[in-house]
Amino acid sequence: MNRDWEDRVTAAWATFDDYAEEDAADFRAVIDALVAELPDDSPLGPFEQACAWASTGHSDRAVPLYRRALELGLSEASGYKGRRAKIQLSSSLRNIGQAEEGVKLLTPELDGPSDELDDAVRASLALCLSSLGRDREGLSLVLGALAAHLPRYQRSMANYARALVEPVG
């Protein structure tokens, strides 16, 4: 889509916190109006709608929309939004009791191209793992992500993170 549309979507999201919980439908209507401007086969429409549903506490409504956006080629249209969709879809899947699917979706992202979403991938994956009772693996991911941001102890924390999941022997 064009820059004007993207700017208006960004502006709409900038107002999200202005909506009270009981006004969530009003916010979703703003997003729906913007999506109505797009062609039916645009992956951006279902992505923005999924974000709106998830952000207003309806993971069950968001999941099929995230899936649709990815099926329509969101990752090809915008690698960044495609990665965001995978992160957010995994979170929504976890919220509706399908954490294993979230793990399958995000695990390949650990080996994908690095960007500013790397820590969000690890955090969301850690939550999915924890929901499956795999807390040591989740903690390892979170500590590994945190290590890079520490003013000291980066090497120690990275080593501790690896030790949580390495076989003892």
C-alpha cells in the first residue's frame, strides 16, 4: 500500500491507549475502515485486523486473521511485518491453548535473518515453551537474549543460558 495509508495506520495505533477497554470495538472499527481501503487480496488487511483483535484481548479471533495474512504473502510483502505476524500469532496460539504450534512457528525464526525483533522472538518462544512445561528451555532463551543487553557479565550469562539446555555428562 502507499505511504499515506501506512501513516494513517500508524496514527491509528498511536491512539490505541486512548481507548478504554469497553471501547475496544470502536478501535477495531477504525482499523476496519482503513482495511476497507485495501484490495481483498492484500495481506496487510488481515494482519492489521489480527493485531487489533489480539490487542483487544481476542486471540481466538486474531489467529485465523494472522494465518490469512501469512497465506496471502505478508512475509513477501514485508519481511518485518511477516516476522511480527509470526511472533504475534505464536502468542495468540499460546493464549488459546495451542502453544506447541507456537513453538513450531517460532523455532525456525531463531536461525533466520537477525533484526530488532530477535528478542521478541525469543521472549514469545520462551512463553510458549513455559506453557508446555519446558521452563528451562524458555529461561535459556530469555537469559541468552538478556545477556547481550547487560553492561557486564554478558559472557557468563550467555554460558549460563547454554548450560540450562546442554546435556549433563
